[in-house]
Amino acid sequence: MATAATAGDDSGKIGLVPATLMVAGNMMGSGVFMLPANLSAIGSIALIGWLLTVVGAVALALVFAKLSAIDPAAGGPYAFARKAYGDYMGYQTNLIYWLANVVGNVALAVAGLGYLSHFFPALKVPIVMAFGSIAIIWFFAYANILGPKVVGRLQSFTTIFALVPIFGMALFGWFWFKPEIFSSAWNVSGQSSPNAVMATLTFTLWAFIGVESASVSAGVVANPSRNVPIATVGGVVLASVAYVLSSSVIMGMIPNKELIASSAPFADAARLALGDFAGSTVALCAAVGCLGSLAGWTLLVGQSAKAAADDGLFPGIFAKVNKRGVPSLGLVIVAVIMSVQVLATMSPTASQQFGKIASIAVIMTLLPYIYSCIAIKVLGYGKMPHGQYTFFVASGLAGAIYCMIALVGSDGEQTRWSLIFVIATIVFYSASITRKRDLDEKHIHPGGKAPVWVRYLALGVTIVALVVMFWLSVGRHNDLDLRSREQAPAEAGETAQQMAPSGVQ
């Protein structure tokens, strides 16, 4: 399988620290900033759900780390499923994983701008939010076209920027923690304790979507056989500490009824502890964290599609790369699809529908996780000592069982439609069979050079979208209902809660 750069050439690739921060950043994204409010509807019993989920997430991390060490080829879940189960399962895995991430990326853009609406109230207008989201989407497509090193540096910066308030709250928020507030809201769901814990698992597992980030992007990571496993486990540990401590302390700072209604729980907690300036600072950090996460997820979408295209299991246009080894044409296609999604979901009613679609996408992401968990038994056989093999097979089984439990706890209708789509992939696979035969029989080399103008197209669309957003926000239309810039603090992030589904990273 081809990788993003020539084997043995690490120039322009990202190192261990950026890869670790990419894993943590992709998982944390927008989810970490909204989770306390989401979980407060169940109660502080969510702490048990967190601990169980950390075990499941570590199991997933161990599986992806070991699979990456065995075979550090780019593609992540797609590559593992294809080698373990064959071409069709590889095709199915890539298609549902790719689609899930394309849809989920739109939610990250909307969530990030939703936090910025605290500073720029015009973003609360759907059409302004839409063009702002399109500008963000194309900007990060452009950043990825410039090369993975640019994205690695960008996400390293944004992740550190976002971690400051998160770990600050996790460490220093305890000075304002009140045990009576935490204990009084232990279980407000009206369900039994076991059922309440089950209800939290869907939220908490969604928060760890992205654990496979480094393995998917192995083609752009320097020394992948060493760095990808370390980055995977390190990223999960970093995110786990942030999740458990910060969510728990906020549940002991803000009364349950207020927390349920909060649209920016981290900002509200910071405002409660240190005043309005701290709240505004945290809102800014949340926006930076969400948007920085989008940079890493855009990289993943491009690399996953390229890996499959190189194998003849995805359209050849996704395999065309620029001089930096980046599938720039594929990234532009993804940006176009995401832009259409933004415009189709910008009304309040459509955004609620989009929330359901994005939730289905997240459910589908769990299927590649299950496939990878079982693939360790196939791909790891004979490649490690017996005791180590038994340990990783057990870890894979634990991760698969956890994902199955999360699916059982998900919305029944959404799970049914996801299953229908998965079954339909066998029909789509027929087109890939034809292309793969052409590659094999005619000895056609997949890929090729992407045109240079693609880079300037991405930059141009970014600028145009920004200009349109600014033109609309200054009130050229009478029906925009623009609001005063003196925004009430409690409304910070309202748009993010309304338009982005909770748990999407």
C-alpha cells in the first residue's frame, strides 16, 4: 500500500509530540467543552460511566497501537479490516468511516463558530454562521494542502491552547468544588443506577472518537512503527485525565439545574470562579480547540480516502497528490461536500435533522472500531510472543464488547438506518470491483499528480466565503436581525448546542 510519502523519507512529516497532541485534540474537539452539560441530565453518577469508558478507550488504544506497530501503513481501520477480512470489508470500513468523518467535521466547524458567537453575535444568524463555517472548512482544506507538517504545528498550538483552561479547571477548580452540590445530583435521571450508568456510556464513548487518529495518518508520521503506538496511548491518557477531572469538578461547582441549561459549562464555571474575563477567555479557548480539531480530522479524511484509492477500492481522484504527497484533489472534494452540508442544515429545523444524521455517523464510526478490535487476533497471530498475543486479543475483545454495549444503548431508529447503509455498501462495492480489475489487469498505477491550481482554489474559496460572511454580518439585508455586541454571558455557545450534536469530535 502506498503511503503519503516515500518510504524512509521523514522530511515534512510530524513527530511524536504533534502526533500525540493530534490524537488528544481529535478526541477532545468540541465534545469536552459540552460534556458536563450533556451528562448533568443524568447526574454525577456519570463519574462511574467515565471510569468504565476510560477502560474501554484504553483497550481501543492498545489495539490500535499494536496494530500500527505490526503494520504501520496508512489507513487505520480501513487498512486493518482489509488485511484481516478482505477487500470488501476494507471497502465497507473505509466508506462508512470516511462518510462519518465528513459529516462529523461539519459539526466541529459549527461548534467552534458557535463559541465565537459570544464575541461576534452576528454569527447567531444562520446564513452568517453558514458562510463562516464554509470559510473555516476551506481554510483547513488549504492548510492540509500545504502539508501535514503545517497541520501538525497548527493542531499542536490549538490543542495546547485548549488544554490550558481544561487542565486549569481540572486542577484548580477544586478550590470552588462543593461536595454537597456533587452528591445532591448523583442520579437525577429517574432510572436505576445501572441504567443511568448505561445511559452515560454513549456520551462518554463518543468523547473518545478519534483514538485511531495516529494510525490513520501513519503515512505522514515520522518513524510510524515507534511513534504511532506511543502517540495513540499517550493521547488517550491525556484526554482521559482531562475528561474525568474537569467534568467531575464542574458538576460540583454549578448546581444541576443550572448546569443542564448551560450552553457553555466550562465558561460558566470559570466565570463563577474568577469572573467575566475568565469566562470569556475559556469561551475563546473552546472555539480554538474545536476549530483546531477540525484541522486534524480533515487530515484523517484525506488520508483514509487516499489509502483506499491506492488499493483500487475508492475513486482514483482521491489518490492524486501534490508535490508534498498530500491528496489535494480529494481534500477539495471533501470540502465541497461539507460546504453543501452546511448550506443544507443552516435553518433551525434542518440543524436538528443534521444532528440526527451526525449521530448516525458517529454510530457508524463504532463499526470500524469493532472490526479493528477483532482484527488484532488475525493480524497479530505469529507476530508476537504467546503471552503478549493473548493480552492484546483480550484487549481487543474488551474494546469490541464495549462498542457493542454503546451501540445497544444508542437510538434504535438511528442504529437501524446505519445498518441499512452498511448492507447497501455491497451494491456500491460493484463499482470498486471494476476499477480494481482495471488496475490489476491493465497494470495501471493509481494516483498521479494533482494540479497546482487546487491549492489556489482552496485559498480563493476561503477568502470569498469570508467576504460574503462579512458583507452579510454588517447588515446589508434587513432580515438578518443582528444583535448588539453586548452579549449576555449566559448565551455563550448557544449556537454550538443547538446546531452541533453532542459527542461529535
